[in-house]
Amino acid sequence: MPPFGYPNPVQAPLKYSQLNQYGSSAEIFAITDVDKINVKDPTVSWWTDLPYRPAHGIVRNQLFFDWHVQGIKAD
């Protein structure tokens, strides 16, 4: 589910009211911290700019669609 849409293949963004079919807005994250562990594709042009591991130690900050931010343990 790409809530903001996707360019290829083209998928339109979801309306906020459609999110609940995938779960609670308090359970679906909109944005997460990135690092080389959770972005595994080294061919993306910005991959070299990423830290090797989560910037906050063992957690990644995530912003959820209900607008709360929470540190989630990195796998």
C-alpha cells in the first residue's frame, strides 16, 4: 500500500478516509528514518548519503498518520 501514490506502475495516492482499510491511523506510519539497513538498494543515487545503521541507536523514529511520533525498535 503506497499511501502517497507510486510513479511506476502509476498508482494514485490514497485519500485519508481510505487508510482505515489498512488499519488504524495510529498503526500506519507515514515517514520513517532511513539507513543502509532498511534501504537495501545501493543503486539509488542517495544511498551513499545514508548512515550505516539507525541514527538513534536501536530505534528509528516514525511519524504515524494520527500525527504521533514513536521510536520503533530497528530489526
